[in-house]
Amino acid sequence: MPPLPHDISTPCLPQHMARRCSMLFASMLFSLTVVSQTPMTWDEFVENTFDTHIIADNNAGSDEEAVTDETIDHLYHLQQNKINLNHTDAEQLRQLPFLSALQIEAIIYYLNRNHPMQSLGELMLIPELDYNTRRALMLFCQAGSVQTDDSTSFIRRIISVPSHEITVRTDLPLYIKAGYRNQPDSILLKHPNRTYLGNNNYHSLRYRINASNHLRAGLQVEKDGGEREFDYLSAWLMLRNIGCLKTVVAGDYRLSFGQGLVMNTGGMTFGKLSMLISDTYSARGIVPHSSITESGYLRGVAACIALSPTVNINPFVSYHDHDATFAADSASVTSFKTDGLHRTRLERSKRSVVHNLTFGANISVLTHAFNLSLTASQSRLSLPLKPKADTPATAYRRYNLHGRQFGAIGLSYGYRLNSLSFVGETAVCTQNGSIATTLTTRFHASSATMLMLNLRHFDRSYAYIYSKSMGEHSNVQNESGVTLALKCEPFTHLSVEAYADLFRFPYSTSTATGASQGFDLHTQITYAASKKSTFQLRYRLKSKQQDSNTADMSTASAASSTPLLYYHTNQTLRLAHTLQATQFVALRSTVSFTHRFNPDSDNELGYMFAEHIGYDSSDGRFRFDIAAAYFHTDSYAARLYAYEPSLLYSMGMTAYYNHGIRLTALADIALQSNLHLSCRVAHTRYFDRHTIGSALELINHSHREDLSLQLRWLIR
């Protein structure tokens, strides 16, 4: 039977018009849903993204990398300069650490079929995006119109009306540490390092200029408390998307390719939990070093050149100074100094003593379902590096970096077939032939369920100065492990993230003589009870073998050819509740408990109660936050962490240990539409001590108060 003709009373729309009309209707419907749900704030994003990783450091002796200032700086810049989804690509979306490759591909596919996106409500039409991911995208993205003017000259498109950002910060401690007290000349003559050379104030200045989407530049200077003058200066200039030049950075920059086994200075390693979310966390390519972190970056020129739509080459060269500690012969150095502090004569003597020439390149092939990347890098130091490894306590450094020349070559790869993906990298150390390899497999069982399996093996003698990847230790060396993770949404607004990690160290570490092992279990459950109320439960069990500290066990270990190792176990439980009490007032309550099992000493306990209240005025010209925490732990090893309001470009995570309280207040006032003043006051009081700190950092009181001021000027 032939098909029936259309009813003449019902007009037939073309297929593309019908699809667009349906999309517009769906966009209007889902926009109402997005508006009605509680939007994610910057503070909430920071706490949800980093808090688990910070708490992961609860185990004494853990070498997991802390979140850096570089990470916060990069993400805050993205939040202030939102990505326009109607004018973006996969490379730009990879800058968001909570997106997986599958989600990025789904977003690009949707935009190509339904361009332009009318509002962020259309994100609900992408099944690969879960509830929390959509809320995070609302913080970093927009769906505005794209205006192009082909009549504008090439030069004018590169250098348009610039926008400037100037941020000045000053920290004023309201107490005096021992290092700032006057000492008699007779004492300083014998002990010149018993006093700091400068005053106790901290100052920093950041300047950024965005001339266009093609041209950006920045400048950072800083003086730490105790330093005599501004001793840190960093500058950079970046060009983007000019012909075949996708990115060019001159000045200070960071690199991250593949899985980071050869080159990863990007400061974006979030720990094991990030492996659940993103399989592109270390492959950021070339980015400017725009923070005040004084180590880990390169200085020179790097470029990303598009040889074809799918092939890029990234050459780089760097000549940079490193702080280091001289050996006794003064002809070599024993270790690098990375804290950037130059407060005493001894610390100043370690400043910029080693020159490092680094060069190399990365070439990558990226297609729809397959990517291949080859990275090679070579470094040469002006002085040889000779770590101390001549005692039992320092024996673990035996296979650390030695000599003047280091190099590594790595091949990373990725392949995705429907819901199954493989990402990995294998690298070889050129000076000794040792190998490091990692492989991650992900299976998206559905849009709300994902399984992940990670296998890694790093030879004990594999070492390169700029390598960094996911593992129990931040450095790529002396570790084998397997991680199994799960992320799912079994019910509406209920998400579960969990992983189990088993690891082994074939050679001795800083806390264990001989081979050791351990395991790490983590579960996080988030439930959105309503549009205004969210609960989050986190539990972590982590156990690692360590040397004994007691005499009887040490004697038993000495009598045996095999050292005796005992498991030290930490358990952490945390319950948090976020409530949007009114349109302008948000509350967050947190209860945390920790238990540390020590086989050779008494067990340790700790607990903390924290409350955070935030207020934003209706016109956005005034913000006020106040946080309070009461904590009681048996020692520093049983410390707990909680988020508190902080100034821009700084991490608001604080460690709580021993017995005391902490109060923090932050006010942000818009003096003008483009001029903001922020003031932060913090008070910490301990109930179980009469002094705080030790040595030059000693405070002869049981309390401390800190005042921080920040002025931010935007010129557009």
C-alpha cells in the first residue's frame, strides 16, 4: 500500500526546521529546569574537586602531590573567562578536568548537529553528561552568540581592544615569629641563619592582558614573608590560532603530554579520583605559567604547529635556573630546592645555583577514535646532581636522578571503540634504559555508569626531572599498582564514586626499608535531596607498610635478614551538607572523623566540626563568608582538612591537628564596577599548647591572627 499523502490542513515542515523547532522547545523547557536547580558556586566546585585529594594526604609519609597554586590559577581563569560553547573545540574543552574524552566528543557532536546552542539548558539533551557535570559546566561555560566580522583586517583581529587585570595582594601577620626578633650581633656573627633577612609581610602582583582571542600576556612578581625584596619575577606571552600556529608561548610556560611519564609540568594532577572523571588530565599541551609557584615550570619558547587537521608537532626549548643544595665539595648539588623561599643567608645561598637546558618535541596524531603521541626530551645541568644515599635512612635515594644529563622518550596512545576506551603510555629513560608504563581501560556501561581499570609499572631506576603521573607517589619511579574504579548514578540525583588501589614499591622508600606494599579504598556518595539541599558522604581506608619505630621491633628487624614492616592504617569519614537557605545565603556543615592504627604505638583519633556561611548580595557588589571549625586530634599524623573561604588564586584548604578552633571571615566589596577589594581575617587558637611552630617559625602564643588584603582592578 503506498504511503498516504500529507493532510493539506497540516503543513509539513522541512526536516531540519522540525528538528530546530523541537530543539528550541526543549531548550526553553530545560532552561527552566536549570534555573530552578541550585547553581554550582566556585567554592563548591573547589571543595568537591580537591577536598578528597587533600584529605588523601592524611597518611603520614604519603608522597601524593598536593594541589598547587598553578591548578587553582588555571581553573579560576577559565571560570572568569567562560568558554563559549558555540565557539569552542575539543582542545579547549580538555582544559576542564572533570570532562572525559567521551563527554567532550559528545558535546562536540551535539554542537555540530545543533549549532548554535541557544542556552545551557540544552546540556540536558546530551545523555553522556550527568547531573554534577552539567552543574560544573554551567560554572565554566556559556552559550552566547558568536559575532564575526570578515571585513576586519588580520592585524586588527589579533590586536583588538584589550582587557587588563591587575591583582595586588598583601598578607599582614598580626604576630611575631622567632625569626623576626632582634638578635645581638655576637649571636648573628656565630649563627647568621637565626634571623630572617626581611620583614614578615607577603606581597604579590599579577598583571594580565587579553588583547584578543589570539593574544594574551602576563606578569607575576612576589615577595614571601622573611625575604628582603621581590625575588620572583615571571612573564609570558601567548599567541593562539594564527594560521598553522595553534599555540606559541614565549617566556615561562608549562607542558604536559600523554600520561605524563616524560613531560608533565602542568600542575593539574588531582590524584586517583580524577582518573574516574577525566582521561585527559595530563595532556594539556602548552600553557603559560601564570601563577606565583616558583618551581616546576620551563623558561624559553614552545609552540604547537598544525601540520594537518590531525597532526600536530610541539617543539620546545628552555633555559632555566633551579634552587639547589650544594654538596660538601661545592662542585655538585645533592637536591633541588622547590619551595621558593629565600629568607635566610643559607636559603639565599641556594638560589639559582644550577642552570638547566631542556629541549625536545612532541608529535601527535589525533583522529575521531584513535590518537598517538611521541614525546622526547633531554635535559643538561650545569652542575652534576649527586643525591645523598650513603646511610640506611637515605638508601631510598640510590636510584634517584644522578649526573648532569637526563633524557626520556615516551609513546602514548589512545583508542575508543563505542563505549570502550584504552589510554596508555610507555616511556624509556635514555641514560639507563629503564621503563615506565601505564595503561587505563574505561568502559561506559551506560550514560550514568563507568568502570575504570588502571595498570602501572615504574622501574625503580626510571627517573626524569619533569615526569609526573597518577600513582601513590607523585614521581614516576619505583612503583607498581592496579586501580579499579566505579562511577555511577543508580538513582536520580544520587551519584557514587569509588575506587580500590593496590600498590607495591619494589625498592625501599622514605618510610620503609626494603620492598613494601599497601592499599587504598575510597567511596564518595552524593545525594541531591532537593533543589536546595545536597548531602555528601566520604569514606577512605588507606594502609601502607612502614618501618617500626619501637626498639624491640627494630631489634627483631636487625636480627633478621628481611626487614620487618608493619601496616599503618588511616580511616577517614566525612559527612557534609550544603543548603541554599535563601537566594542569597548558603550554608555548609561538615563533620569529620579519623582513626589511625599504629602497630608500634598508641592508636590516634581525631574529629572536627566545621560550618561555612556565605552571603551574596542581589546586585553582586558585596560578598561575605564566615567559617568556623572546632578540631581535636591526637597528633599531626591524624590531621583533618576542611575548606574555608579564601582570596582569589589561592587554595582554601587548611590542615587541622591537635586541639583548638579556627575562625575565618572574608568580605569582597565592589568599590566600582571594575574595582574589587577583598579582606580576609583568620584566627586560630590552640587549647593544648602555649606556643605554635618551632625554630624560626616559633610563635610564643597559643593563638595566631592573619590579615590579608587583595585589590583587583579590571579594565575592559
